[in-house]
Amino acid sequence: MLQSLTPRMVFIGLTLLAIISMAFAMGYLERQLNLAACPLCMTQRAFVVAWGLIALIAVIHNPRAIGNRIYAWLCAASALGGAAIAGRHVWLQHLPPEQVPACGPSLGYMLETLPFTETLSIVMMGDGNCAETMWTFMGLSIPEQTLILFVITAGICLWQAFRHYPQDARNAA
């Protein structure tokens, strides 16, 4: 059954998953619940956008087997990078209160006053703002849900990278 899915269909699905994820984050979590994204959340969003753009390019390009594998590996790398950041975020949220790092300045302030490399380093480490659990669904915090999303996406991408492609099929959908 899964072999009947063309690579293009899979990349369309990955693109839609990224769009839905970003719409949920920006439309519902930010606008409806008024939750501000912390630096680690913003970084995770960047990885979601990256996998979505790579998948969209794959849909438009519609390459043969080797191209599909390259795009799948790029999407998987983006998803695994996002999973690493989400994993750190989950780790911060589960620290005992006395071990939580101090809250830092806002991202806007850091970008205005600090060198970009230092800002990037601070953002990747996270701070006390990232340790707060602001919202849960089914007992899972936003970073835990995002970690699951990244792992599922990486799994789909790796399946896409390793699956068998018919010799001369163009895989049009």
C-alpha cells in the first residue's frame, strides 16, 4: 500500500504538514491563546519551515529516484535538527526549578545589541523562558508535541530516502 504513494505525493504531504504546523503555531497558539514563542520555539519553527520548503521544491522539481533521495535526506536532516532542538527544549522543561537557567533578554534585543554568532549561541542554549510549560494537549507540552512531529517527519523522510523506486518511473502525481 505504501509503495503506491508516489514520491511527489509524499512530498506534498510533508509540505502540507509543515504548513498546518506553522498555521497552528502562529494562528492558534500565538493569536488565539496569546502565547509568545520563546527562542527555542522560534528555532524549531525555522526547522519546520526548512523541511516544508525543501519538500515544496521537491514537489515542483519532481525529480527521478536519486533526486527524490537527495530531497528526502535534506528533509530528514532538517527534521532531525529540529528534533535535537525540541529535545533540548523538553530537557529544559523537565529540569528541577533550581537548575533552570536564568531568563535572558528578548530575541529582538539580542539581535540589536549582540553579535549574531553570540545571539545564535544563546538562542540554541535556551533560557528560563524556554523552561516554562505554557500549554499542554493530552498531557504533552508544545515542545514534546513538536519533538514527536519531528521524529515522525524524519521517519517519513528516511522511508522516502530508502524506498525502492521503479527503474524508469517519473513518479508524477
